[in-house]
Amino acid sequence: MKLPASLDPRRWWADAVTPDRLLLAAKTAAAAALAWYLAPFVPLAQSEYSYYAPLGVLVSMYPTVARSASSGLQAVAGLALGIGLGLASLAAVGLGVSRIAAVAAVILAGVLLAGVRALGAGRDWVAIAALFVLLLGGADPDGYSLSYLMTMAFGVLVGVVVNLVVVPPLRVGRADARLSRLRDDLGEALGGIAASLAGRTFDPDAADAATARLTGTLADVRDEVELADESRRYNPRSRRLRVPRGLNGRRLEALSATADATRELSSALARLTAGPDADTGLPGDARRALATAIEAVAHLVTAPPEPDATAAPLRSAERALAGYTDRLRALEAHQEPLDAWEAAVSLRRVIAASVPFSTSDADARGR
């Protein structure tokens, strides 16, 4: 029995020991040790609660500096809200409310407040902090609460500073590589469609399977690009980057439009080639012209997103598509199928997605 990919231990190991994950783990461990060492010196906090400092590091260590800062602040805000809730529950206990009723009430209120989206990563800490104060506050709830908050906040500060100072994570190169692989995969899919159409061997099922795989890849690449853009924020290393800000986002949108157009093209060709005769839906000359146009568009898709690299393939794709549409116009009215024009529209969409990268100000727009 073959395990699903998500349950394969080899996949777990591969995910756990990537260079980015190893660096994050090392920085988190070092920051936690540093926070533990310095926690006894935190003002207004009792040294016996120093163990909360490494916990603060853990809640603030994320793959990007921006997310570390925002998540750390949100955690402290949720913590403060939960501590206030816990102190209120202790006051209720002092007035005669049973502790078991107080536990139920504090959990109820904490879970309700965790629904506040503005708290972000701090939502999970509201109920936890409230329960800790209620059950662990002991004879000195004020001292415990203040120590809890200050020590956790100190840990968050240490985590953010370490993440910022020690090789702040920058994921732009990885996103660029994923986009390039997706670009090549799209070009390969289009090239395969062109070759099969020219050889009268177009297989709709195979084309659909290829485009379906591209759709799954596109979702993964989108996550990678968003993480890369986030990693540039507040990151001093981003100043040395030559990749214009926003370029990967524009590449992603262009490739997403290309993937959509490729699916539409595949559907149109499936209908055109559905008859027993390969030339039934589209006469031979027009079919060969369409195959040439698809091949030219495939070369355009695989061109690097730079004006010098894109200009010539763009002109070739425009000429090839014009040649195909001229063939369609030359057909008799009854021979001019709508699906043939839909294929042309799909190719036009791919070309339009590539146009912004062919002009000299393409890079400037991303700065």
C-alpha cells in the first residue's frame, strides 16, 4: 500500500531540513537561549517566571521579519487581553463565584474574543492567558500577571531583533526560481499541444491532465510569491536586490492568465478535433497555421521577463497568430467554426499577458 505524499516520512524530512527551515530553527534556538539568559533582568518582572521569555521567542519567530513583528505584537495584545480577563475572573472568585464556574466563564469569554480577526495571531492567546492567570496566579495574581506579560513581551522583542539582525530571511530568489519553472512548464504544455495538433494526435485527456497539474503548481507558486513580497518588508537585505519590487507579482498574474488561456485553448481544440476526421472541425491549412501560432506563443511564454528577451518572440507570436486568423477569414462561412476563433482568442490572451514585459519601462513599473 502506497502512502499518500502528505504522510510519506521522506516528504516530512525534506520539508523539515530545507536551508530556510534550518536557519530559522537555529536562530530560534539561539534567540530562546538569549531570552532565557536575559529574562531575570527584565524590569517589573519576577525572575521565577523567566521561562516565559523563550515562549515569547517562539510566538514571534516566522519566515519573514514583517510577519515576526506583526505576529509578535498581536500575540502580546492577545496576551494582555487574556490577562485582563483572567484578573476579572479572579475578582469574581473573590466575590464568591466558584472557581469551576470562573474557569468555564473565562474559557467562554476567551474563545469568543478569539473570533476577533484584528487580533491575528494573538487570538489563540486570549483564552490561554486568562486560564493561566486564573489557575496559576496564586496569592500574587498582580505580580504573576505583570511578570507573565513583561517576560513574554521581552521574548517577542528578542525574537524579532534576532530575526532582523541575523541573516534576515529573504525569499525573492526562491520565488523567482518557482516562477521560472512554472513558466517553462506552461511553455512545454503549449509546445506539446502544438506538436500534437500538427501531427493530428491531439489528446484532450492528456492536455486536460497537463493543465490540471499546472493549476496545482500555480497555487503553490502564488503562496511562494506572497511570502517573497512579505520577506522584503523591513528587511535591510532587500536594498541590494536587483529584482524590482512587484516584478514577481506581475509575472505571477501573467502566468496565471496564461494558464487560464491554456485551459480554454485545450477545451476549444477538444471540440475542434472531436470528429472522426482530423480536418472536420478545422481544415488542414488552418490547423497547421494554428499549430504554428501555438508553437510561437509557447516560445514567447518561456522567454525571460525582460524587454530584450521578450520583444522578438512577441513579434513572432503576433505574426503567427495573424497568419492563423487570416486563414480563418479565408474559409467559407460554413467552414469557419466558432471554436477556431475561440482558440485565437485564447492565444491573444497569452500574448496580451506578455506585452508588459516587452517595453523598456517594464522594470521601472515594479520599482
